[in-house]
Amino acid sequence: MFTNTIDPSNPLTPSEVVYLNGEMFAKKVMLGNVDLLHSDEKVSLAQLVQAILAAAILACEEAGAFRLEARERKALLGLRKVRELFAVPTSPRETLPEHSLEATFADLATRLVPQNNNDIYTMLYAWLREDASSPWNTAMELMKAGMAKRGMLEATEEKRLKIFTITRYTLPERTARLAKGQAVGPVQALLDNCARARPEMWKLLESGIKKAISARTESSDTDLD
């Protein structure tokens, strides 16, 4: 596995490297694109968030915050078993920056262990907090909020219709310089190595992310009872 993905001398985490180089981890699609802060390009929101979450989880494993372990769990009232990916807390070798996705996921895994709910699906379901029409967008907003708390993005609140408050994020020059100065290759290798060398783990990671997104997607009001 590629080592030293989290560099103590550079505050950007792997998930943030993915976000600030979105065009290298996602492609533009017909529908469901998102504007990139660092360029005029648009890429698939779902593809980008999938890569961001996978990078954060694999970076936690590499930093020693937890190990990823495939286990069987009973489903459908015990009538069948399914394979799921669990994040098992260990002794971290590296400090994860506060408010980063990596630190957030490491903390969630630890808190969910007593209930045996530290699988990737449940961890992400809890992190997303509530159902939404677009949980992919929720995930993106949660990440940007964390980056703003870390001083990596600037947040500005705007009132709409004197009721709703929305937050807009901009990329400070300092963060843009950090992103340009940090190699993307190690993070690409982190993802590629997992997909190639541990195909079952990669498949379970992808399915855990998609399952959490699906479970947090609001049902349409037009659905029939």
C-alpha cells in the first residue's frame, strides 16, 4: 500500500486533495454535475463525492485510525447473511486534522463500536444526519463546512426570502497554493491500489457508500402508498 498519504507538513488531507482536483477523479456527465471551486469545470457530483469519501476512509486506514475488515452479518431477520465492510478502531500512527472528514470518520467508527454499528454503511448514514432529496449534495456541503472550520475555505451566509439561510464557499488563495503544491499521485495510488489489490474490499467500500446515500434519499411525494 502507498504510505505517507497524510503529510504532516501539508495540512490538506487526501479527501481534500480529491475535492480540490475534482477533474482528476470525476467526469462531466449529462445530469448531476457540480461546479468546481478551483476552476470553471463541472464534474459529476456523485462521482466526485464517491471518490472523496473513499479517499477519506482509506486514508483513515493508512493512518492507523482503523482497519477495514469484511464480515458477514445477518439480514432479513436472520434469514440470510450479507458481507459488509467494518471500520475497526486501532491505535493511530498519525494525527488526523480536526474537522477533516478523516478525523470525523475515525471518531464515528470509535463511537459506533459498542453497538456493533461501525460498518461503513451505518457510519456514513449517521454522518449524513438526515434524509434529503440529494444526499450527494449533503455530503459535499458537510465536507465544505469542515474545510471552512479548518480555514481551508471561506464561508459566507446569505438570507433568502428572509427565511432561508444558505452558505456559499470560496477558495482562498492560500488553499489554492497548497493544492497546487501537493502531488495528486499518492491519493490516486491510494484509491487505485485498493481497487486492484483488494477488489472485494473496494467493492464493499463502494457499495457501503452507495447504500448510505440511497438510504438517506427522501421518497418522492408522488410515490403511491
